[in-house]
Amino acid sequence: MTQRHDFQSIGCAECTKGAGLGFDFTMAFQPIVNVTTKTIFAQEALVRGMAEEPAGEILARVNNENQYRFDQACRVKAVQLSAKLNIKSYVSINFLPNAVYRPELCIRTTLEAAETFGFPIDRIIFEITEGEKIEDRAHLLEIIKYYQQEGFLTAIDDFGAGYSGLNLLADIQTDLVKLDMGLIRHIDCNKNRQAIVKGIVQVCNELKIQIIAEGIETYEELDVLQSFGIELFQGYYFAKPKFQGLAVLENL
């Protein structure tokens, strides 16, 4: 297991200032929509640089030494901006599983931020980024169970990409699964992808897990996925991420 570093308590105020990382960052928000009810289900908080640099440029500066402080700062900044923007839906925050050494301690800063900025904890979704190799699956299961007990929703992001796929889902039942855009792209004219997604939908239905299809760019992709019974969607077809703000929805 990779050694974890720098796990002293970090205050909410310190996190808003960058948590001593040596670099600062902020968030953009992209809506997740329910096409059945024609409402916004959630806003996903996406890392951006202070000059709107993409997430990749910021994440490239995260390493084993600073990932805990970065993970804590992400949570606080997302909650702070969500409260400032008066978001009424869920807010989805990505977290780094390998940065959480003890869930009951690592969640303290999130709870402090929710209280400080007046954002309800029952509107927070924590997303596992499946593209990150999970070093200790039993530990991740402990994290998910603890977060669910504390009233947070949980999700597997980028499902169908990365290291785990269905094997991860067999051990860890989150509240939501977000289908990777690699499965979504041009699904309307790809029978193989349609068959795979249908299978995932059936599995998730039996496990009582909601599916979010992300990366929707065309009506044709949306139409096929709706025919499979999926209701929650995210992608440029509806709105691009808005830097420190909320995007105007299209095509809903």
C-alpha cells in the first residue's frame, strides 16, 4: 500500500486558502439533469485553476505527499461555492479514495464546511473516481459505508473505465453509478456498447442503484439511453461546466 502522508487535522479556513498546497484552485459546476421530471438532480463540482485551467493541469500537481490536503481542500471549496451559488439540488464532489485514511476523521472538515457555509449535508454526493487504482478495497468499503451512515449519497464515477468495473460493484454498492463517456459516445450506432449498457442497467436495477449517463453530446445518444430506462444525464448536450457559476440549461 502506498504510504500516506500529512494527515494532521486541517481547518475549514485553511482549506479555503489552498490548504498550504503551494497552489490554489477553484471549481466549475456542470448540471446532472433528470429528463423525466425536467429538473436538475445535481451539480457536479469540477476542479479548475484560478485562471480557468483544466482539471488535468491541477491534478498533475497532486502526489502522495499532498493528496490528503488536496482532497480536503476540494471538499471545502465545493461546499463553499455551492452555498455561495445557493444551489438547491445535490452537489457531487469527487474524492480520492487513497487519500482517506480514517473516514470518521477525514469527514470532519466537510462537516465543518457545511456548518460554516450553511449547506445541508444531505445534499452532498461523494463520487469515487474509478480511474484511480484502489489500493485497499476493504478500506474503500469502510469509507462508503461510513459516508452512507452519515447521510451522504455515494457514487462510482467513470464506471466502465479504469481498473475495477463490475468487480468493484460486486463488493461496493454505492447509491449511484456514472457510466463512463467512453461507453456513451456514439452508442446510438454501436450495438456492442448498447448491449453492455443494457447489461449494466439490469444489474443496477437489481441492486437498486441509480444510473447517471455522462458525456451526452447528441440527441441520438440521449434517445437510445432513455429507451433503456435511464433518467439521469450529464454532458455538453445539456450544458458545459460553468466556471465558478451555474450554467444555463439547453435541450431539457
